[in-house]
Amino acid sequence: MMHCRIAREDLKGELPRLYSQQTEIDPIVYKRLVAPGSRWACYLAEASEKDDDLRLFGFFFGEIQTWNSISLSALEAAAQEAHLDIQIDREFRPMRFSCIRRDVR
């Protein structure tokens, strides 16, 4: 059974609050989530706690490439349904989104 191996503690405090970069033309992404064996990835830029959950905002790369927000619990449920093993890329270092955008085309 696949699952999402992301602890709130791994993200909480490591990402700026939601909407803190909304005026940035080229925001910084701080974390990369990956699903080994697939092309799916998410580059997280912001997060905030809401209703006992963690709301995430980032650029999702897969069948559709888009900026979007999702709760951590919804991401975990989607990963389980899609049989994806989502993990934090521990080697990833924060960088401007423009640097990532060049690489994921």
C-alpha cells in the first residue's frame, strides 16, 4: 500500500505563511514533494495551519502544471487513492520558481 510520508513537523515552520509571497513575481519555493517512479512533483512555496490541518500552496507538476493549494490531509488521501508514495525530497534546496520552471518544461 502506498502512502504519503510527510509529517506536519517536516513542513510547519519551514515555509512562509500563506499569501506572504503573493506580490512576488518570482516566489521562492522551499520544499519539493516527489512520488518516486512517477513524474508527479510539487514545489511548495507557502503553508499555514487551518482547522487542525496544514494548508499548502505550491506549483504542481504532473498531468497538469499549475499553482494550487491543498490541505495536507487531502494530499494524503489523494496519494493513497492514486497509489503514490509521496515524500519530501531531502536534497532539494530553496530557490526561485523561475529556476525550477526552466527545468520542468
